Amino acid sequence: MNNTSTRTVQGGGSGGANGPLVEMKGITKRFGGLTALNNVDLDVGYSEVVGLVGDNGAGKSTLISILAGALRQNDGKIYFKGEEVDIHNPEGAKKLGIETVYQDLALADNIDVAGNLFLGREEYRFSLGPVKFLAKGEMEERAREILEVLNIGFDSMRTKVRNLSGGQRQAIAVARSIFTEPDLVILDEPTAALAVEESNRVLKLIEDLQGQGISVIFISHTLQEVFSTADRIVVLNQGNKVGDLQPEETDVDHVVKLMIGGRYESTARG
């Protein structure tokens, strides 16, 4: 990057739209004597789906945790919309336009669909002293609009989340992530423990996110899903980036070889 200035992000702002949406350059993360990431580069283009793969302990979660503001790198730089940024915490990432959906989904089982979409940002009709009255009708209508953007349908916005299937729960978590109109959504193993039909529904959600102009980083151990969904596949091995590949120019066997010990390879087009 030429003449970019560092901006400490604890909330707010965005830079210009030069080059990729996100560039992580030379990211290194150490935990004591263990190097979890070693000089890793990752870029994500506008409206691009990037599959991030690697064996357990490869560094995938550490890398996205740094981008999501949950961890701080020891070395390396992050650029967002062409501007160097310093992401101090998850709130700073969210203010930039980076949302993350983790495996645990962070949903409230005893609250309904609309309530989960508005969790932490509830709207109120009025208050009487310390007692506040939720604007349930308005929240349900807004929730329905958000879900329709991703072609998600529920019979009722008042269904408790505990009564939903795994795929439906994942859909709510994804829908909640676009509430703030992000530029990038990070999905950490979104199809884990889901049946084939439910997994396909989640993969369709990723396509719908891209269709809304949202970039996606998609972490999965199921390589067939990554190949069918991602525009580009980035492979990590023991904290090192060993592959940056176009799905149509490689295959599952080759990616597995990189995951378990191959040297760096790239078919990514600049």
C-alpha cells in the first residue's frame, strides 16, 4: 500500500476502496514459545467468498480471531478498504464492517426469532419509569425483512429458537450478522454437525450474502462444500500459508496434501 496511515480502531470509520476489501500482511501470532501464525498473508476481494481450510491446529481460528478483534497479532499489518487499521477489539471490527458468526452461534434458546435478531439492540415503544415496553410488532416486521433479504422464511417470528433445527439456527445467526450491513462476514464452521439438507441451506445462505455484495470468509473441514462455494481457497498448515488456489484449477486430493505437509502453491489470479 502506498502512503496509507494507521488508524486505531476501537469503533468507527472506513477507508477508500482501493484494491482488495481486506489485506492481512505478514501476520504472526505467538503464544509464549508457540508460533500459531508465521508471516501469513490473506486478502479478500469485494463480494468474494474465500474458503479458509487447514487441519486442526493449522491457525485458521487464530487468523480470523485477529481479523475479528478477539486477538492481537504480534507482527504484521491489516488493511481495510485500502487503509491500514489497528483492530483492538470485536467492537472495532464491527464498526469497520466485519461481522463474525462463531460455531456456538451465541443465540438465546428461550427467546423467539425476532428477539434473537434484535438481541442487544432492542427497540422500545415507550417506557414508564424504569419499565420499558418492547416494540414487538416493529421488531417482528424488521426481522422478517432482514430474513427475506437472505431468502429465509419462518412460519412465525415468535417461534422460540430452542424449537428450531440446526440449519434454521445457523440462518438466524447469519441474518443477525447482516443487521449492521457489514462488508465482510466470517463464518466459522457454519455447517458443522448439520445434516446434508441443512448444510446445503447454509451454503445457499453464503451465496445469498455474496449476492448482497457482502464478502465472506468461510472456514470448513468439509472440502467438498468449500469447492462448491468458494471463489478462492486459502490453505494453512501449522501456522503457515501453503496454498492460495482457484477451485477450478485444483482438486480435493491436492488440497489435502497441502494441508498435511505440502509446500506453498498458488493459482490465484491477481
